[in-house]
Amino acid sequence: MTAELTRGQNHPLPGARLEIRVSAGTPVVAGATLGDEDGTIHGVEQVAHPGAPTLPGLEVSRQAAADHRLAVDLDAVPDAVHRVSVLLALPTAGRGPARFGAVAAPFVAVTGLDGDEVASYTVTGLEAESAVVALELYRRQGAWKVRAVGQGYAGGLAELFADQKLSQAHQLAGSIHEAVAGGLARSVPAPPAAAPAHRPDQGTAPRAGTGGSVPPASPYDPQGAPSPSPGPGPQGPGAPGQHGAQQPYPGGPGEPATAGQPSAPGGGGPIDYSHPRRQTAAPPPPPPAAPPAEPGRPARPVAGDATGWSMEERLYNQVWGMFEDLARTTAAYRSAVDFADSRMEKELDQVLSDPRNRIGGQGDAAREAARARHGELVSQAREVLDRDVAQLVAEAEVVEPALPAAFARWDNPVWHAYRVPMEIPMALRLGDLHLPEADRIRIPMLIRLPLERGLWIDSGRSASLDGSFADSHEMRRLGLETAVAHAARLLAVYPAGEFTVHVIDPAGSGAQALAPLVHSGVLAAPPAQGAAGAAEVLARLTERVDLVQMALRGGAPDALPPGLDTSHQLLIVNDFPHGFDDRAVNQLRYLADEGPAVGVHLMMVADREESSGFGPLLDPLWRSLLRLTPVAEDHLADPWVGHAWTYEPPLVPPGSQVLQQVLAQVAAARRSWDR
């Protein structure tokens, strides 16, 4: 029976190998410290955190997330350790909450390897604190116990470490937040709690985080409005393919999770963006499901069986439900395999520890029995995984053909019936994601529109998954081709005249890859070349950001100079940092930080190593961009479990003319709109 602890209570631990599960209403940083009898930490090497996640007998998560699982083996911790303190902290990167009082109370549970809870504790009573010691495992008379602590610190991790007498408290806290920021840069952000519906009388896309409300029609309204605070934690994973009634978990890395209404740009109080004729009740139910399956067989999947106001929204939520289902079922499989491995290791250790088993056939028989039990456990876990994956594959087979153009691959027939849209879709597909245990299924990587962060196409030298290497010239070419495919998708999903693309190609090395954009006439101007051309484009876009920000701060978004292009802007930068001086680099950083809020977006094709001469000046730039690759690479993390997902870019099939056909229609619609 689970012991539900209150602050200060303790409970004995039945074993040495444990799992500590954390569930919070927002992404948090989870870590642990190893202290002596007085709770003193004797060096940074005794702190497990995302930058150094593994210590003897202890492993923590490598990124900020709403859910964590910390592995503990008390037999493996050093003898000098008498306290293992589990700490939680709010990340400083992003736009998340700054204090625990603004989110749901974190829940912490200590479980055995079989998943049975030993003790649990809900950390209540927090207000201004941004870091907390949730509980501690402590040694008493040779036995281990767990105590609910709940000690919060308004000064964050630095104050927490200082209270545990760590001399390098501030330096360690800074390095932890740096590591978390790096993790945010590689994470796929989860969607908001409830996807907003489309306004029939407005062409501007709803923004993420508005909780179903619709922003003004002006393209300059700021992003980042707070989203509704999620509940105390995500629901347990349902059966794959049965996620129609649950929304994707909102608290992914990089997403805000504070409650409240959107604020006016000038600080004049809240603005109600809700549609006057929109009902506020629950969204309509999904369409009728297919006839029930035969007894003993899973239900047949249906495209659009998630909740939502429109088929587009239902498909969007269904894709995210498939994403979460696959992440969690794979996590369960990996956990089962880890348990089987640890159980076999323990059984083999027991066999070897008995000298009688070293002579004769008893030891061999015991080892064979342990390996047989291990194989049986792994086989059972694999059977469950294969069943879940098969159902997700069946669901993907009906969902993929039903996707609209913005969500579809380039080889989807929907592109052959493409017409320039009248309004912006909810999201855009930037590629596919898959895991090695479930290579049969590809999950569409859908990112909300308008973009809330820039994109970085990493053209650095990298090994592909098939073991081949591409040289630097080939990677630059592939990187720019990938950027062109992304830009073409963005142009295709925006209404005519509402999206403008600029290109900086200082050395002119990308002429061949940029040909589809140049020859179709969809660019605002020919690609800028040389240092002078780059400076002119950067100055113009920087001035646009400044003007729009001043208009918003002054409460007069319509008071803009005549002739200013009011459409969303995308700047593609190729071959960075060639042709960039210090001033141009600062302007680029400014656009990456301030541009998305006022409709200016950045897409960089660059090798980070080639810009190492600028030193740490560019570190914030790389962290602010979502890193994508022109070849398949396992570098993206999901917001629920933190798996390393293999990303595949959305390249046009060889020999296909779909890209040219789509861009030709975009150019024709643009010319008609300009008249």
C-alpha cells in the first residue's frame, strides 16, 4: 500500500533499486545531490543534473520536462553518502513560469522497479519559490528511508546549493540552466492545451498558447501569450489509437505554462480576443467512428477521430496523440528491458556469490535459468510493443492520406490538387520522426504557425544513419535544398501576399539550390550577395522590427509608415558566417530574438564550427533556433519522455515537379494580389 506522505513524514524503503517519478504541471528541471550526514555537498561532482546526469547509483533526466523518472540504486552510492536529495527547479530559459506558486503542485512518488508505489508526496504550499528539495532518501542505522521535505528557495538553484554548503553554488546553477537551455533548443515543443479554432472571417492563423481565443488580424500582434496552466500531470498513456478524447500534453519544453489572459502590448490590461459568436462549450464530438471491430481484435482506426472544431484540428490532435502514444509505449518497452537486464544481473550475482555454484553443473544451470527468464521478459515486452506499433501503423495508414497539404509529405497526392489557401493553417510539417524500436512508423513533425522560433539547418559534416559520410560541400548543398523545401512549404500555406521571402547568399554559392525560388519569382528580390548586400537586407528587416515594436508599445499598431510590407517575412541566410562582420552578426541575433513576435522569421543554413571565431557571442543564437538536419539524424527529443528521435527532412522525391508546380501557383497568386 502506498504511503501518502506530508511534509516531514518518513517511510522505510523496501529495497535498494528504486525509481523516483515526478509529475508537474509544467516543464521542470529534476536533479539530485549526494550529501553526508549533515546534508553537506562536498563538490559539484556530487550533483546529478541535466549537464551531468549520471552519478554512482543515480541517474536523472537530461532535459526539462513535465514528467521525470530518476533511477536510484542505493547499494551503488558511495559509503560516505548518507542523504540523496531530490530537487526540482523551474528553467530560466523560455517563457515559462518563474515561481512554483503559478503552477500545479508537483507530485513525487518513489516506486520499485515493478512500478508499485512505495511512498508519494505532493509538494504543496509553494509560492515565490523557483527551486525546491522535494524529498530525500537518507540512511539510518544501516537502512534507507524516504522523507518528504518540500523546502523551497525563492533564490532558485543557487540558493538551494548554498544552503547545502556547496561553495560553487552560483557557478553550478548557471551551468545547469545552460545545459537545460541547450536541451530546449533540440526539443520538439508540444502543442498548446487546446488547439484554437479558425475564424471564418479572418485569414490570420490562431497562435499557440491563446487557449482557444483568436488574435487580432494584424500581423504584428505579439506572440507568447500565456497558455492555460495544465493539470497536475499528464494522464497515463492510453492504448495506441484511442487518444481521441485526450489532448496532447501541453507542457513541453519551450512552451509557456502560466495561466492568464493575453496582455496588451502596451501593458494596458487584458484584451478579450474571443470571437463574439463563438460558443464556449466543449468542441463538437469527433465524427462517428467506424463499426466496432470483431471481438478480440483492436478497433479499426479512423482519420480525424480526435477532438477539435474542424477536421484540420482533429487531424492535428490525432497526429500528436500518435506521437505521444509511440513515445510512451516505447518508454514502457525500454523500462521493461532495463528491468529484465537488472534482474538477470542480480540473479547472476547471487549465483556467483555462492562458492558451491562454482563447482559442478549447478552454477551453469542457474545461469541458464536466469538467461531464460530474461529472454521471456524481453519477449513479453516486445510482444506488447509490436502490438501497439501495429495498431499505430494501421492508424497512420488511414491518417496520412487524409492530411491536408500543410501536414502532408511532398509525395502525397493532395499537392497535385493544390490551390493557394485563403487562410493560414494551424501547423506545418517540417519532416518525419521515428524511433529504432518502431522503424515501420513515421510520425509527422508538425510545428504551429506562425513560427515561434527560427530554424537552423545544420550543414556541418555529419555521419548519416547508413554509416556514410558527406563532405562539407555536399552538406552545404543538401542543407540549402532542405531550406528551399521548407521555404516553399511556408510560401504554399500562406495566403497570397501574406508571406515574403528574402535570401542572403554572400558568396553566391547557392545559385543551383535556390533556382526553384528564383526562377518562379516568389522572392521579394534576387538573393543578396556580398557583405554590402547582406548588410542592406539586415538593416531593412531590423528597421521593420523596430518600427513595429514602437507602434505596438505606443498602442497604435496601424500607425506605420506607408508602403511598409505588412506580410510575414522569412530571411534565409546561406553560408554563414561568410560576409558577416560584428555589426551584421548582432543584427542577426536581434532578428532571431525579437523578430518572431512581430512576424520576422529566420532560417539559417550554417555549420556552427565555421563560426567558432565569434566565440560564445553566438551561443544564444544557436540555442534560440530549432536545429534541423539535411540528412536523417537522431537529435530531436519529445516533450514527454525525452527519447532521441530520428529526424528525416521533407525532401522532394527525385524527379518530381511538384515543388515547381506549387511555386508557380504561388507566384501567379502573388502577381494577381499585387495588381
